[in-house]
Amino acid sequence: MSKNAENTDTPARLLQLLSLLQTPREWPGGELSERLGVSRRTVRRDIDRLRDLGYPVQASQGAAGGYRLVAGKAMPPLVLDDEEASVRALAKLEQVLPSRLRHRVSTLQMATMPLTSGDGASIAPETLTVMASAAAGQERLRFAYRAGDGTESRRLTEPYRLVSTGRRWYLVAYDIDREDWRTFRVDRVSSPFATGARFAPRELPTGDAAEYIRQSMWRGRQSYAIDVTFAAPAEFVAARLPATLGTPERISDTSCRLRSTVPDSIEWLAVRLALVDCDFRAHEPPELIQYLRDLGTRLTQASTT
């Protein structure tokens, strides 16, 4: 996995990290770094983030030191950052507890809700955890898939990475039968299971899963060249935007600029930019500028008593 994806797809990476830590062993930082395709520093930051979310990750010192989940501790459902504020319970409690304790939380099954995407489609939490675990463990993954036209098929894949676009989750994987790379909408996947057969990761044509998703989405769709400046540090903005929108460029310690070409609706772009929670100014395209003006007028009228 390429380290060019550093600092992108944080929700998917946290899910993969949690899937690895749930296995009954200690993971050296270097091995986690290789599995996740990021630096050791990023691994440490992600470990701290899981701890902040309430996961008891223990670190041991020394050359043979590493990380592991503390057995027997109560753990919350995984709640990912404000990029995916509605994503809750992606990992069920019983999937991160030792087997001897899993029966104690079986009654929580009814409290686990499926993730609902922007178009009303739902994703079962176990679907994401199975797929993330297979990608992190480099195991071939089988699943049933329903295409956009309703065609049903069975797929055998080498899962590469899960990518969140802010509205939907996608799996980037190598399709064994079709001998080519494919993207799969996770809400159209059913009955996924890891076969146990390991594979050596292939080189992704674009070198980056988010870029591969972006190019796949461009095909046959209208795209917009956006140019937006933000009154906030680049790191702040990047953490609050889907990776498919591109990477903000630093202007100063308190400002940055996002220039990218994206195949998304103007309406969705406007909402995503507003959710960054800082002052910003759109320079291009004209359609985005006009929509933001109209949206601002409607919001002002809605708040006027």
C-alpha cells in the first residue's frame, strides 16, 4: 500500500487499525505502518485518536514493543470524525472484545443501527468490518454485488482499501475473475466473507485509492474545476473534507487554498464546504458561487423571525 495516501481516508484507516488490533496479539508499530501504508508517526496519532474515542489501546516499550487492545475492557462503538459524523457502530462491540467476553454483549445486537448513506441506502456495520479486516489482513474477499442496473453477481476480489467520499463508502479491489481493478459501492455489497487465502498486494494504477475513486467517478459525469480559499490551516480543512475533493494547499499558518476538479453536484459541494466550519470564499466555478449566494439568502430568510 502506497504511503502517498498519507493523511487521507482517515475513517477507513481507523477502521482498518481497529480491525487489526482486535486480533489477540501485539502489533509492532513498524508492522502497523506497513499494513496501513502510513508512517509510524501517523500510526501513533491514530492510536491516540482511538484512545480519545474510549478504546483501551496499550503500548509496550522496547525494541519488541507494540500495541494491543486491553482484554476485558468495555469498549464503545467506533464513532468516526466530523467528516462522517453520522457513522456510528461501524464496529460492533462483540467484534473487538475477547471471545470469552463476547456473550456478555450479545444483547447489544438490537442496539446496533445500520449506516444510512445520502440516498437512503443502508450498510450493515458488520459489512464494513469484514471488508476492512480483509483489506488490512490481505485476504481475498468474496461477496454478492448488485450493479446500478440491478444485475446480480458474485465477486472474488483482492481488497485494497475502503474509501469514504462523505456520502458513500467504496471498496477499491482487484477483481480476480475480470482480471482488472474495480470499485464497488459498499451499500450494494451483501454476504461478504474473507476466504482466508492471502495475497500479495498489486500495484494500483493510480498509486492512490482516493485518486482511483475520483477517476472512476469522473467517467460519464459532469465535473467542475473548483477554487476555494479557507481562513484556516490546511491540516484543519483537510481533516474535514473528503479525500476525493483533493488536498488543500497551504497559503499561511491560518489560510489555505483548494484547487481541484471534482465530479460532484454543485449542491453537495456547497454543503460540504459549509461543513468545514470556518470562513471560506469560492472563486470558481460560477455555478458554485451562485448557488452559495442563493443558499445564503435562503438560510438568512429561514433564520429571520
